[in-house]
Amino acid sequence: MASALTHAFVGSVMGKIIRGKDRMPRRFWIGLALTAALPDLDVVSFHLGIPYESPWGHRGFTHSLVFAAFLGWLTLELLRLGEKRFSRNWWMLWACFFLATASHGLLDAMTNGGMGIAFFWPFRNARYFLPWRPILVSPVAFQAFFHHRAFAILKSEFLWVWIPVVLLWVLSAILRRVLGSERPK
């Protein structure tokens, strides 16, 4: 898995890319960071004796696109951001939370360890990796992160995740400015 810090960072930047210059309340940004990192709560399955390869195990259903869609909706309902349900802006906010959550599985599928990701649960429990896996896998246990290769892991994430995501954010801002595509209020 990628580190929780990197998952939260990517989720938050997704919001900046989609929402542009819109001012959003603090709970929106906290919600994005949390939904991006939340799929790893499935590590509790190790303590419950659930096998890794089970749909209920680590990198199982909580890393799926169905879970991302559900968590996006649930988060939007809980945060009460004031948009009329199913309006254009509501769907834009849902997309932010969906993509933040879905980015978790995508990043984990780019790591060099663990089992693949059950992207298509409940339709398939097959686990997938991307063909290109440059990100060093982060230990599941928080304490192990700092005792092992923390610097190497963060360096890998900075190079293969943080820099490209920031460049994507900058490119989206430039395109908005050039194309004048800021959404009308």
C-alpha cells in the first residue's frame, strides 16, 4: 500500500483539480483526505483472522470501485455541503469523493508488494496490479513504517505520486485559465 499521507494528499488534490478556485468549507477538504485513506481500515481483517485473499480481507471490497461510489455518496450525505441532491454541483462533489476513494486502489495497484486490488468486487474478486509498479510498498503497521524504509518509501511516493499529481494540478489550473472554463457560480 502507499502511505496514508500520500493517499490523503492525492484525495485532496483531486478536489482542487475538480473544484478549481471554488471556496469549499474545511470539512470538504478533511472529507477528501479521509475518504482517500479510509480503504486501509480493512487492515483490521488481519486481527480478525480474515484471510488476505478474502473479499473482506486487505485490498478487498474497501478498495473496489463499488465501495468508492458508495463512500462518495455517504460522505456527501454526512458532510451536508448544501447542494441540492442530484444537481450538477452535487454530482461534481460526489465525483470528488468517488475519485479520492478510487485513487486509493489505483495507488496500491502501483506498489511493488502485497496482493492485487479487488477493483471489481462484488462482480469479481480477482485481484489486479497495474503493469507498471514503481511505488515501494508501505508496511501495514504504522510503527513498522518508521522502523523500516521510511525514507525510501517517501522518496518513491514523492517521485512517482506527489510530483505527477502536483503537475496535473498545475496543468488543470493553466487549462482553466487559458480556456476560461471556470464554472459559473
